[in-house]
Amino acid sequence: MMTHRERVIAALSHKRPDRVPIDLGGSIVTGINSMAYQKLKKYSGYKDTRSHVTNIILMLSEVEEEIIERWKIDVLPLDRYEAAGGVPLSGEWFLHPLPDGSPAWFPKGFSPKIREDGAWEIYRDGVCTDLLSPGSGSFVPAYHPLKDAGISDLESFEIPRISDAELEYLQKKAKHLHEETDFAVFGWFNGSIFETSQFLCEWGEFMIRLASDKGFAHKLLGKLTDAVIRDLRLYLDAVGDYIDVIGFGDDFGFQNGLQISPDLFREMFKPRLASIYGEAHKLTDAFVLMHSCGSIERLIEDFIEIGVDVLNPVQTSAADMDIKYLKKTYGDRIAFWGGGCDVQRILPLGSEKEIEKDVRNRLKLFGEGGGFVFAPIHNIQADVPPENVAAMYEAAAAQ
């Protein structure tokens, strides 16, 4: 029998493991919303359903050892130091209600302003930076520091460097996970340049700049790329020997197509991402994973060319993302991490039998010959019934 780490490495190397590896909570894009997780704990018979919220912005909880063992999870996370801006994972926790009112453990330092309408606001230096709307399960950016900025403003715009405190934290945790466990270690780095530009400028404005102000867009993307590579070198100097996968994220897809044309991607983003992923390959033996949501089939060949080893979340319900086609066309050159269950229709709305059937079918199609790690398509959302989450992972663990 393979160890957890051996199983993941074999699968990502396009070799047939003893079973398809399974991930739940291995990264901030393969996790479970805290409200869904605590309902799952209650459904599973836990008396204490409280969880530790390790990512406040996405409202994700740490998956505990008992659940990891129960569902044969093979991956452990090396997440970034801050659960939200200015809120480090220091190991100190306090009880605070989740948006649905159930108590959870939050990192010390988290102090949201909760409005009368139920919205949560996070402030830094007197500015509301993130907003969780009533009924929502996660925060969205509320502050865009480069909105209406000119190209001259980019000269003085500072991109913070990864801190020494974070590097020390990451190295200590990564070394422990690598040396004291046999799980695959998923280091989430992020390294976004497209999505970060949208957050900085506001989505619509940056998209207009891409079309009408290429000078500004080039300047901003160049500055971000330099900052990413600067931090990547420091990050991998600290953890590169201990991680098995390094995760990057940039969402280029919508449900029905790309956010930008392939030509614009190849002009503005492909060379820059190639330099980032190339640097990662030079500095670590870890597999390079790219998280890009939506209908991105038209860019997969480009992703392969620039050094992407693994694609996530594999949104098979989006246009042109058919499982059989993806596996046949790209499956010998890129591994798939995700796509393990239809999270738009079947997981939240289907019966347990429908979920089991969907999971078994995807394990067979994606898992043939290796090249697949089971995970749902992106994070499990707050409104997914706990019995459906359990059915999905029971089916995956029963392979």
C-alpha cells in the first residue's frame, strides 16, 4: 500500500496509484465552508461542532484528523500566514459566531464590524477592505486602491513583500508536515496577476484598461510579476524542499467562455505567467498547480506550454469542459485536481444515490491511468446539505 504522499505523487506523475488520491481541505480552493463543515460535524455525530476558521475571507475551516482518516484524505494544507488581512494564524483563537449564528474558533485579531442589515465588514487603517453580504458564505473585496489611477500612480504604488514572520511560520509548519507525516503537502502560494489586477482596479475598470489603455495594463502587470517572483524566491527558499505541490491562482474563465480572448491572454499574460511558473520549476521539485475557474479549455494548451503540471478546479459544468474530451486530449500532459462531483447541480440538489453515481463515474473517467486527484469543483459552499457532502466522500473513499 502506498503512503498518502506516494499516492499523490504517483497520480500527478501520470502513473497508476493504488487508488485515486482524495483531497478535502488541502488548500483554499479545495476546502469546505465553515458553516457547511460544522453542519457536517453535527450530521456525523460530533458533540462539539465548533471548528477553527483558518481562512476568514473564504470562510474555510480546518478539516480535523477524524474526518481525514474516515474519508482517506491524502493531502494536508500549507496555507498562507494570514487568515484575513492583518489577522495571522498565530495559534491563538477566540469564539465568534459564524454568519449563521453557530459558534466557531476564529484567529485572534479578527474583529469585523457587523452592520444592522447583517453584512460583515473588515477594516484596515480605517478603510473597509472586505465585505460579506447578508446570506453570503464568504467575503469579497470592497476596496480597490488603484481605481481611477493613472500610469504615474503606479510608480509610487507599493506591493508588500512576504514578511519574515510569515516565512518563519511557513518553514516551521512545512518542515513538520513533511518530516512528521506521510501526507502530500500542498503549498498554496497564489501568485495571481490577472485577478489581483481586477481586485486592485475594480473588475470592470481593469477589463476596460486591457482593451483601451495597454500602457497602464503592461505597467501594472509587470510590477505585479516582479513582486510575485520576488516573493516566490523567498517562499521557495523557505519551503521548497518540503512541499509536494505549489498552488497558483488566476481565474480566466466564465461559465460559458473566457474572460478575455486567447490572443489577449497570449499577449499580456502568457509570457509573464511563464516566467513565474518557470521560476517555480527552477527552485522546487513540487508540481505546479494552476487554479483557473470556468470554461478555460481554449487555454489548456497554453497552460501546458508555460509549465502547468496540474489543473484545478476542472469546472466540468462549464462550456467545453467535457470530462472525456479533457482526459483524452490533455490527460497525458496535465493532471486534473478536482472535477470530482458536479457542485452546481448534483452536489447541492441531488439525491445521495445521484451523488454516488456521479462520483463513481468521474473516478472512472478521470482516474484511468493516473493523472487525477479527487476533489469537488472548488470549495464546498455553505448551503450544501451535510448528507450530500458525506455521500460524495463516502463514494470516493469506497473506490
